[in-house]
Amino acid sequence: MPGLSPGSEAILGQMVGLGSSQRPVFLEKLVQTPEGRKTLAEAEAITDAMKERFGTDDLRNKNLG
């Protein structure tokens, strides 16, 4: 399964401390930069790998195995 690069991990880590009303603004700014687009592409690759492996990207489902 792919992982995040250190730069992408740092960028997404910034979002953790934001409130739900601030996240859309953060994402809008993110897509305007090459680093932001790379981060979102990496996150999408991880999501796709999880869906392929587990049939879902929501790992709260305990019946995955």
C-alpha cells in the first residue's frame, strides 16, 4: 500500500488542528499549489489502495478480514 511522503504528511497534519469550517478553505488553497496537488494525489492513491484491498476506505468496519 502506498504511503504519504514526509512533505504530504506535514501538509495534511496542518489540517488536523483546523475546525470543520476552516477545512474547506484550507483545501481550496491546497489545490492551488503543486505541493498541495501532490498531497491530494497521494491521499487519493492511498484511498484507492484501501478500497482495492478491503472493499472500502472506511476501516471502522470490523468485518474486513
